[in-house]
Amino acid sequence: MTATILRPDWPHPVRAAVPPFTEAGLRRILKKVQRWAPYVDGLLLDDVAAVLDDYTPTEHEVDEHAQRLRGHLTRLVHLAVVSKVAEQDGQVADLIERGRTIGTEEVPTDHRQAVGHIRRMAWTLDEGLERLVAHQCLTEAP
């Protein structure tokens, strides 16, 4: 509606507000905002550090670490693709491919191989994070 509204305390004409979205559109945006999680947070760094630290995760911890690292990899790969950094940087393109591959692989049943697998995931995350910060897709992590 483009009706002009006059207020007694404001002598200038003012157009009525036109919402930019329909009710359904606003609900869709609200759902996306509610599901949003930051790409880099303390948890990502803690998870990478826990796997790359001198401590070797136990057999019971490996699957939990793998699941968390997989989630971080997915978010970082998505950010790299959406920001189109891979088109500018071959290293990022390689990291995207490595992240997709290792993120979809099953965790080996052998404990030593499983630890190696999650450490490769963590190194890929660490390198990807570093490259995205260099391209200013992310600010340096806290």
C-alpha cells in the first residue's frame, strides 16, 4: 500500500511501511536463523586441539571425535564453496576435495588407523581454517 499518512506532530508526509517479505518468507528466514551455527567457534578449535594433542583418544572417544570433526568439515567446506575462494586458490580447492573425501569415509575399526583418520580430519580442518582466514572469509578465531 502506498497511502500517505499524516501525523499531527510531524508535518511531513510519510509513506506506509511495506514489509519486504510475506509471512511465509519471514518464517523461513526465522527457521534458518534459529538453525544457524557459527563456522568457527571455540568448539571447532577445541575439537581440533583434542585430536592433534599429545593425548591419544581412546577407542570410545574416536567415534565422537569423528562425528564432531565431520560436522566442522561440512561447514567449512560449505563456506569455502559459497565464498568461491576455491576458484581463486588451488590449495583451497584441494582442501575442499580432501575435506569432502575424508568426511564421508567410514572410521576404520582398527584403533590406530581410526586415530590416524581423525587426525587427518583435524589437519584438514586446521589447514582449511588457515586458508579461509588468509582470504578473509573468516576472522581469526578467538
